[in-house]
Amino acid sequence: MAGDTHAPAAAGATQQTGQQGTRKEAATRALADVPRVPGAKKPDPVLVADGVVRRFGGLTAVSVDHVEIQRGAITALIGPNGAGKTTFFNLLTGFDRPDEGKWSFDGTDLARVPAHKVARRGMVRTFQLTKALSRLTVLQNMLLGASGQKGESLLRAAFAGIWRSQEKANTERAMELLGRFKLDKKADDFAGSLSGGQRKLLEMARALMSDPQVVMLDEPMAGVNPALTQSLLGHVKDLREQGMTVLFVEHDMDMVRDISDWVVVMAQGKVVAEGPPDSVMADPAVIEAYLGGHHDVSLADEAAAAELEKEIEAEVEAEIAQDDAKDGHAR
Ligand SMILES: Nc1ncnc2c1ncn2[C@@H]1O[C@H](COP(=O)(O)OP(=O)(O)O)[C@@H](O)[C@H]1O
Ligand SMILES: [Mg+2]
């Protein structure tokens, strides 16, 4: 497709020292020769999906022909609101059922496997702190993460004592993870008392309770105070350095550029573009995906496009600020 050669990052220029950065370099190298086209084959895919379709009534929310997620890399899933990103996450992790299609994780067929089994096999997604979960303590939230379930089913699992047999080991692991995320002093506080950023850290820490290979983060930065975003980004990068595969949805393009090795773009349920962050964001198909459904604007008119981009950004920021006001700072 694009004829531009992708120059490798200047060796060592901004890399962190020691072990840090080695897996990032490996991921960059592994993806360097992957064609920048939707559905491109990866050298070592941990997740492969084929013909995954999910309809809601007359609406086709997801219709992904083929997608592969490279093992050990950070892949961003981007696309306008309503593109089907969350629905696709839910399908892959067993929280929703597709109308058609199949996918495999580490070579094993995962279609129609229920969520808690998907989690046990090593693929988890984060969940927002629901009202019910806000009334549990931070530690209790962590223990529920060990069961690989969510929301009300998490609560049911708790009362059924599913995790109780392993409570001691799980508590130790929970406290260790909370320490890593600097939430250990909050272990006995109600989760609802945490700030927006701390909630995101708890959501991430909770997902790690089941010791996953693949972590799927749905908008990990939404509602997070700018002062905390760097720390949160650092934690996401750490997951890769520990050998995990990360797939995340994020609206902030600066963050996507900063942390992802590869970007997959969805629009109207389909994968419409793929590639390294810089080449994807310059792709006219991507710009069209973002602007197409929004306003009737000539794509040739770059000034108008930039203007619209700002508008969309402002909308997203307003949304985030609203969420923040609702829960983040209501303590
Ligand atoms: N449970 C549902 N019932 C009906 N429509 C849904 C449901 N979940 C999602 N949708 C619709 O599917 C489309 C994709 O939504 P979603 O996956 O949330 O998009 P994204 O996460 O990319 O913003 C949207 O049009 C949304 O309204
Ligand atoms: Mg979503």
C-alpha cells in the first residue's frame, strides 16, 4: 500500500535502560514487515478472528472478516463512537455471543466459550466499576477479579464463595498487585471512594488477578486526571514488558501514538485499516472513518478536517469531564 519506508526508531535514543524497552523493540521488529492492510497476517498471532458478526435487530454492530493480534505487542483498537469496538471486545472475551464467526486464542477455538473460562485460559477484559462494585472494598473487588467474572455475576460468585477456597493465596496476590498500583493503603476503603484515576488502576489490577496472557482494556484513560495519565500509560507499557499482549480501545490519539506498536481501525463494524500508529493516522481511509459519519465535509479540505478533529476532541473531553464530575470528584 503506502510506499513510504518506515524508518526504525533511532537506536537507544529514548529507550529506557536495562530490560525495559527490549520487548517494545521486539514488537516493533516483528511488525515491521507486516503489510498495512485490513486483516494483515502477523508473524506470531495470539488471537485470530474470522467472520465475526454480531447484529442487534437490524443493526450490524460487528462484521469483522479477519483480524490477527500479534503476541507480546500493544495493539490499539480505534474508531468512531458506535464502530463496534466494545461489542467486539465483549464477543472475544465471551461476554456476548456472535451471530456468526469463530476465533482462536493461542490456537484454541474460543467461540462460544463462556467468559469465566475465557479468563481462565488467559484472556481478560477490564470492566468499569459498576454501582454494585463501588459498594465493595478495593480488596473485595480484587478477589472478585480472580473469578474472571463481572458485575452482578461477580457478586453472585462472591456470595457463592467460589473464590473462598483459594482466598489466602488470592489475598496475597491481590495485595501484591495493589502495592504495584499504589492502592495497597486503600485495600479496605470502598471502591466508590477512589478518584477517577485510581478506579482505572483498580480495574487494571483486578484484571491481572487471573494472571492473563492477553489483557483487553476498554478506554483505560477515560475520566483520568492528566496528572495520572503518565502513570497509567506506564502501567500499560509494563504489561508488555512482562510479556503480556495488550489490546486497548482509546480515543486520545496522542496516547495511541505513544504506547501502541500497532493500530487496528474499526468503522461501522468492520476493520478498515491497520498499521503502525503514524502510518495509520495519516491514512485517508482512517480520516474518512472518523469524519465520514460526522459532518458532510470534503476530505480534501484539510483545514476543515483539522477543525472537525478538534470539535470531536472537544466533545470527547466534555464527555470525560462530565464523567469526572459525576463520579471522579464526587468523593
Ligand atoms: N446491547 C445492545 N443492543 C443494541 N444495540 C447495541 C448494543 N450494544 C451495542 N449496540 C450498538 O452497536 C453499535 C456498536 O456499539 P459499540 O460496540 O458500543 O461501539 P464502540 O465501542 O465502538 O463505540 C452501536 O450502534 C450501538 O448502539
Ligand atoms: Mg465502546
